[in-house]
Amino acid sequence: MPDPSSPAGLREQALNLLASGKAASRADLVETMQVAPSTVSTVVRRLIDEGTVLEEGVGQSTGGRRPRILRLRDAGGVFCVSELGARHARVGVCAPGGRLLSAAEFAIDIGAGPDAVFAEIATAFEALVAVAAPGRHLLAVGIALPGPVEFPHGRIIGPARMPGWSGYDAQAHLRERFLVPVVVDNDAKAAAVGEHVTRGDAGDMIYVKAGTGIGGSLVSGGELYRGGHGLSGDVTHVRVADSGERECSCGGRGCLETMASGAALAHLLAERGLPIADTRDVIAAALNADPTVVTMVRQAGRLLGVALSGLVNFLNPDSVVIGGALSSLDVYVAAARGMLYERCLPPMTQSLSIEASVAGPDAALIGLGHLVRATADVRP
């Protein structure tokens, strides 16, 4: 390894920081490397001159001139990333800098088990790369799963809605299949990273992914909070009042999931005789202003707000962001917002931002691109 203070050592540090996403501008490099701005400028200028680093766009100002954004030149390869749900998979191709190049979605059955599901994902990756990045080789793979994942080991721990997956070493399986570095994470955590990256500066953020199930995550100080074993964010099994004590997939009763998730809404509406089979049907009916559906979606949003109010009072975040399929329903987000204002202490909500995701359905794919970037060696 070169001397860290030598020109070669400084170049190595700068490339590592840009590749990992820990730095995106000269100011970031100065702060992280703890060297003089003139030294960083010299290193960056050499990297730009040799074509290793590109300078494009500007970032947000912190009081002075807006910084120019630095990114690595594409290293001839791509990342393949995928977010799995109970009934669908979304796959994407990312440039080595983490930028999402293309995405597609198709139906799966998570209950078919890891071997069958990952075989479908591999086929989808191959087809998407052929269209979006022909001739590029695979640098790394990232997968987001709808259950608790022991990070960074990639083992699935006690998922409620993934029969046959508990204890499965997804990371080892995928490494053996693709022969490249692999990152496996929880879907809500990956989406929280993608949302934070997309927003640029969301401060301390609680992110909730409300779809078929409900997941959550906290980003604080620009870092994802994982907890002692990487299993933080399991908001779906928080007990809430007015839940009707319905039995949950976890085996308990009265969990948020039983009333506020897409799966719960579909079940409750079907019980009332409506032609609702899944979360997509719920969303379509709500957008069509079906009064029964709108009323139940509003109540689901209120219950989400109840579950989040204690977290907001305890953590005092700058923002609460609701993502996932149900975030497309204004009535759901508005009901959660209203309950947070009602239940939280006034100082906690005075400057609190409560809104729907801006990264949308690609949040987890964007997040995986940035998580994978810290693992794969993509330096030119």
C-alpha cells in the first residue's frame, strides 16, 4: 500500500471515498481526508485530467458557493439490483457511480422459495442488461427483501411473509450464482437510503415503506441506523389501539400490519364483499373514489400516524417520509400526517416535514446502487 500522505496514497484515498459514496465533492474530500483544500484540488485535477473522475452538476450550498459534483467514470461494468415483494419484483441496472440506468417490474411469488425466485431474478437481470447496458460486465449484485435481514451477513431472520426463507443465507447463494460481490438488505432500509440520496439533505429522517406490508428505517447524521443485529425498523408489529385485535402474520394480535398495510386493507375490503384481491386493487379503488375504500384507507393512514407518533416524540426527526405503494394515495399520507400533528408534542412537529416519497418505486433500487457501491471495487 502506498504512503497515505504521498501523491499515490492521496489518489487512492480519494478514489476509495468517491467509489464508496462517502464523498461527492471537493469539500467532502477535504473534510474526510483531513488535508488542505489545495491538496485536494491538485489530486482531483489530476484525476479529471486522466479521465478517471468526471465533474458534473452542482450540489446544495451549505453557505458558500455550490459544490461541483464528482463521480467516477464508468468502469466498463454495471450493478444489477432488485427489490422483491410478496407478489412482484423490481429489477434495475446501475452505473458504477450508483446512478439507476433502467428498471423493470414483473410478477413473482415469494412463497415459491429462494431457488425459484432467484432463478427468475437472474433471467431478468440478463434481459435488462442486454437492453440497458449491452456489452457491460457485471460488477456486483444488490437484493432487497421484504423481511428482516441480518446485515452485513445477508441471512434472513424470521420473516413473517416469506415461507421457506427463514435462516436462508441469501448472500452466499447469490455470490455462488453470480461470482461477484453481493449486498443483501431489508427493502425498507434500502429504500430509506435511496430516498435520502434522492433528497440530498433530508436531515434525520424516519422512512416508512407502506405496501403489502409495512417496514421502517431511520437515517440519522447521513447514516442508516441498523441496531445491534441489523434488525431495526420493524414498525409493522407495533401494537396499535383500534386494531380490533386481529391476528397478525407474526402470531401476535393487534399489530399495525393487521389494519394499515395493503394486505390488511385488501383482506378487510374483500370481507365486505368488494372485488379487492391485492394492494393494487385497493389503490385503484381508492383513486376511483370508492367511498368504502377511501374511508378504510383513511383509517389505515391514521393508525400509521398513531404508531409513528411515539417514534417522532422520542427521536425528534427532521422529516417523516412515507414510501411504498400506499404512498401514492394522498388520503393515506394526509391521514398519517394529521394524526402525527394530533398525537405529537408541538415542538416536535413545528418544523417537521411529513410527506410522500420523492424517489417513488425506484427508492430501493437507488439505495441498493449506493449500498453496493461501497462493496464492489469499481475504481478505474
